[in-house]
Amino acid sequence: MFRFLTLILFSVSQISLPAQEEQKFQSGSWGASLQRADGHFIAFNFDVSRVGLKNFIYIRNATERLKVDNIRIAGDSVWIGLPFFDSKIRAAFKGNDILEGWWIKRLKDHDQVMAFTARLNQGFRFSPSAGPARWNISGRWAVTFWSPSGLDSTAAVGEFVQKGNRVTGTFLHPTGDYRYLEGIVTGDSLKLSCFDGGHAYLFTAKIEGNQLLSGGLHYSGPTYKEQWTAKRDENARLPDEFSLTRLKAGQTRLDFSFRDINGKMVSIHDARFQNKVVLVQIMGSWCPNCMDETHFLSRFYDSYRTKGVEIIGLAYERSTDFARSQKSLRTFQQRFDVHYPLLITGVTDADSMQTQKTLPQLENIEGFPTTIFISKTGEVAKIHTGFNGPATGAHYEAEKQTFARIVDELLAR
């Protein structure tokens, strides 16, 4: 089906549009949705504003505003280049207040395509069709996600704030968080969603009184689905972030060399990194938690580089093609004003041998991002898996303080 849709899109793109007056992108709030293969819709919102002759879109998820400025209009067609994750929206205006088209995300060997619709002056994300909320889910929840097979489970923590029908919050996961979720409680039903240009999530559940969320489903992208349940637990905790990724027995140092985004070979043994505290960031431009960590580390580096701190980003991209990875990472670098080197490992995030091929001194790469703290003597001091981003509130502030404390301690040695 997706190959068929991609062929249609390719064919349409080859047709020359007749000369006509450019359609104006109406300013205001738009309600949008992406249709899954199973008929479910993942809802989100965006605002359109115009400065002079230039259009801007701000994708909204709770308090987050993702700025999109790569917008091209020709006749009644609009191309929206999303700033991250190698994805875009191609659509056509249906009058002044409706857009219909496709969200296209480029993967390793094919395009992922979902039908996209948007309507002007639809500021709400979900309609309270079942009436007022019967329960308030504000607080902390112990969550279990079940794999599609039902054989494997992952413990997580849900944190929500509910005001009337509206709910915001996120799920804290051992390898990061699900970023900014926004939704509604209507009757005894919960709906939460998020779209950040690369990831489209929908969470649903039934609220069983004040202590249990049952029958939960997590829909991701066009086809993925898993189950989840939650019990209210203000003491719910995740595993220690420093216990998940480890060095192999007998190993104390890293040993790697990769090309940076300019094609220059960079090694951990280069003079630039000697007698410095070094943070090695295992990341990818496709990874939303890496995006949050890079936003923090970019500013952290600008503050600490004069104190004797260096950072190296090791990128595991969707493709082994250097030019494609280079393009994605250069956009990523510019968006976050990154001044530390980003190296292209040439190994994908999905490669089961990624650790052995790139960092064989480690037992495993448990998740993205992972940050390795190296002392001034070149020895690995700590390894931190995951990153709690700004959607996690106090956890984000604690994460930043933890990074600063570790680096300060290493500098003082």
C-alpha cells in the first residue's frame, strides 16, 4: 500500500502545475490528524502565522512549540519541510480552510506515508464527546507497556496534570521520555497524542476509578500498536540511569575514529581531547530524546568548553549512506547551533551489531541517547542511558544538575 501511495506522490510531483494565483496559508489555529492503516487517527495542532511574505508553522504539543519555516506554496499545493527526522508534509488546499495530503517520513529503504488532513479554526485536539471527566488522573502512575507479541514488558512511569477535561504529561521510560503529550479525559476515557515531525503517538485507556488505567493502547505511526496498563503510585521509579549500559570486564577506555560531517577523520585520541573531561554522546538525528539532549548539551558545551570540557557526538543514522547522514546531521547541527563535532559512525540504529562495530569496549548500547563521561586521564567514569527532556519538568532540571555535578567533579580531580 505504501509503495503504491509513494508512486502516486512521485507521479503527481512530476506534473507541471498550471499558472495560477498562489493560495494563501490562512493564519490561525489548525486541527490536524494522521490516519493509520487500521483507521485510527492521531490528532495534533499547529498555528500558522505570516511575517511579510513568509509563512511560519508552530506545531503544538502541550507547552511545546516546534517552529517550521521551510514552507513552499505553488498554486493550491503546499510543501512543508519538517525541521527534523527527514520528513515532510505534501498537501493541497481545499478552499481556504482545509488541507488534504500526506505526511511522508523517509526511512532506511522506503518512505513511510500517512494520510494527512487539517482544518482551520479547530483549536481543540479531541472533542469531549462523552461529556465531563468522571475522574482526575493528575499524579504519578506505575506503567507497564507490553510488546505487540504480549511476551515482553517494559516498566515506565506516567506523570499527568489534568485541569477539567484537558490533560498534559508524559511517560518516563528507561531510555528517555515520550516528550510532550496532550489530550483529554472525557467520561471514563483517556486520550493523549503527540506529533513532532518524526513521531506520531496516540495513547488511549479506560479509567477504572481513581487507581487504575486499564485496556491501554499505544498507537505509533501507521501500524505499530502495543498494550499498556497503569496503577496510581506516587513512589513509582525507573531503574538507575547509570546501571543500564556498562563497560566490558577489563575495559576502562574507549577507542574509536569516525569521520565528522565535513568528512574529516576524528579520533578520541586526538590532541583536542587529551587531558580534558570528555562527554561522548551516542545519538541520532531521528531520535526525539537526542534532540532534547542536544539542545541542552549545545548550551552546556558553550559554558564549559573554556573549563576544559569537550563533547563528541557519535551519530547512528537511519542509513549507512554517508551523504544522506551528512545532510540530516547538518540540519540537526544548524538547528541546535552545535559547536562540538558530530561524527558519522556509518552504522544504523537498527543494526544488531552496532556496539561491536563501533564501541566494542561496551557490553551494549541500551538506548538513544547514551552519554559516556570520560575523565581527564581518558578513563570512562560513568555511563548514563536516556535523557529526561523538558516535558518532564522537575526531572529535566534534575538531569541538568546531575550532568553539571558529574562534570564539575571530574574537572576537580
